[in-house]
Amino acid sequence: MPKTGETAGMDRGLKDFGTLQSGERIKAPQPLKQALSEIRDLSRDLSRKVKGSNGRKKARVALARAHEHVANVRSEWHHNTARDLVRRFDMITIEDLSVKGMSKLWGRKAADLGLADFALTLEHQARKAGKTVVKYPRFSRSTGICPLCRAEHKLQLWERTFECCAVAWNRDQAAAIILDEAGCGLGPGVGVRPGGVSLRQPALVTAGSQLGDAGSVCAESHGL
């Protein structure tokens, strides 16, 4: 795809599937939630069938098709969203999330969104388009970090905003700014105090672009 000279940080979560540094929010469908009533009915129907009967075979096929439809809806949305992002941006920085941990805490919704599958799809689309995906280290914080002074703020899950440097920050947008700047190497990452140095550097996962190209993209995007 043609180069745009733009970069993006994308903070992923459950309330909003993704938030970009511009404040743009990406909402994701929940196909399993929408089909859950039908799937439960099909599961009950299957459990009532006699084992080895033709009726049980038909019920099993019907249930499998319902699950396949859910997976296809989710996959199609992932691919469409990933293509849109790589069309707009030359480099995208995302967090290396612990999806298994999120699934244990928040259950079906985390699995329904398919956060891990989306990351793989985004890398695949970026590789095809000659763009770059950067993964921010899993154990480095991005939430609650002031993009201006890099001061850390401990936030509860329900706290969606925080104030620092006379600015009321949206927590997800602030995290996306941190991701974008860390991916470009323009600012210190997480575990940083004002005037300090980064404890971790983001791990680059290149998809079709060379690191030199990514650096020039960052410079153009941030007017350097």
C-alpha cells in the first residue's frame, strides 16, 4: 500500500476494543453474545438426541455451523479493521497483552472480542501492505502515564480519566499516545519518572518494513 507518513498507537481493551492517540474509538461486535441464545438452544437440542442417531448427527452439524458463523463474523471484522488501519498508518504500536489473564478475569467477553487473533491479523495485513507493527512489552505500563511529564498515576479500573500537567487525560487515549511515542522512540517508555530513563524498550515486530523506514516514518509523522 502507499505510504501515508502517519503512525498510530492503539490501546486495546474491553470497554472500547481500541483507542487511537487521536482519541478515535473502535467498537467491536460480540458475535458470540449475539448468537448465544441460538447456540444454547442448539446445544440443548443436541443433548436430547439419542447417541448414534441421525437426528444427533444433524443436531451436531447445526451446532457446529452456528459456532462457525460466529468465528467467521469475528474474523471478517478483524480483517476489515486491520486493513483499514494499515491503509491509514505506516506503523502501528500495540500492547503485548496477556489475553489468557484477561479471559480469566473477564471471561467470555475477552474471548468473544478475539484480542489475540486480532493482533495476528494486524501483523498479517501489515506484512502484506509493507507496513510495520510494533509490540510494546507486556510488563511495561502504558495506562496512567502522563504523556507530557511521564508521571505515573495509579488508576482503578473504573477511573477513566486522570489529571496531570493541567490536562484532563482520557486514560485510553493517553496510553495510546505513550504507545505511539514509545514505538517511534521519541519518548521514554513505562516505569519512568520525569527526567528518568526507560526501564524497557519496545520490542519491534517488523512486518514488511525495515527499521530505517520506520524511523523515517516516525520523523515525518511527528514533524521532525
